[in-house]
Amino acid sequence: MIALLFQGQVALFLMILIAIVISLSFHEFGHAATAWLFGDDTAQRAGRLTLNPAAHVDPLGLLMVAVIGFGYARPVPTNPSKFSHGWADMLVSAAGPGMNLLIALVAVNLYAFGLRAGWEPMQGAGAQAFFLFLAQINLILMLFNLLPVGALDGHYILPYFLPRPLAQRYRLWNDQYGNRLLLALILLSLFGVPVFTYIWRIGAAMLPYITFVR
């Protein structure tokens, strides 16, 4: 992403950066809000029950996004012992990717509706780029976080759909090797192996299927 600055495409760089900040903030808010709905006020007391990006964005994680195209936000703290439902842990984890899907849905359909309705702000190439980038980035975040490895949301979700003995073995395996595998995937991607290219392609392929305004 930083290459855009060296190419003089400052506006495009800022547009993508803003879309990423919005996406990360809504993702983390989704976790915090769902935890609160299920009785855990840990995130609320930590000031995370908000859409303010300052509460969610990690400066180093955002810098990594700008420099190498991969980064992170501040994890939302939770206390599962306070959850009021047995499936709350899974639902809290799924809420982040779910929020990303919601933002993608809103972004692409709002743009399509505004374009069709003749709204002036939607007519330019800038608006098209921003809303499509916003939708695409959120789909990528959703798909990436659903990977069941390391600390990603998917590793909390998958065990709920496995037989109990297999779920226990998976949790032990992920505790031992999950973060190593995730790091290996990231390093392979940085060295040119198109590990995450498939996620980008799947996200792009999903856009027509979530666009309901024609």
C-alpha cells in the first residue's frame, strides 16, 4: 500500500486507509457489542463499546497495514465466565466477521442505490472507488478472520461445529501450532507466494451476490 505514495497516488492511499480504519473499527465494535449483549461488560469498561476508531486501531498494526499490507487492530477483551449463554463465545467471535459482512452489504448497495437515484456525491469515480474498496476490504476481513488458525476468530467458531472429541483435539492442536501456521502463511505471502490472493479473489467474486440494488 505504501507504494501508492511513492507513485503519487496520495488520494487513493488515504481512501484505502480510511476504508481499512472503518472496517477494523466496526469489526471490533461487533465483538464488544455482542459480548455486552450476552452479559459481559469487560469491553464496555475498557472503553471498547464505541465506533470511535481511536479505541480500536493499534498504531503499530495500522502502520503495518500501510507498509506491508497486513496488520491488526487491538483485540477486544472479554470474560467468558460472565457470558449468559453457552454459545456466547462463538457468537461473540462471529460478530466481528458478521459486522464486516454487514458493512460490505451496506456499502455496495448504498452506492448502487445512490448511483441509480442520481445522488450527486455518488456520480464520480472517487465515490465508486471508495464504496467498492470499502465493500471489498470488509469481505476480505471477514474471510480472513474466519480462517480457523491462530488467534483468528475462526478458531473460536470451528469447535462448535465439530464432535466434542475432535473439537478438543483441534483446540489442543491450535494452541500448539495455530499461531505458527498463521505466521508462516503471512511470511509466505510477504515473500511473494499468493497465499491470500485466493481470499481476495473470493471476496471479489462475492460482490455480485451481495448486491441487491440493480
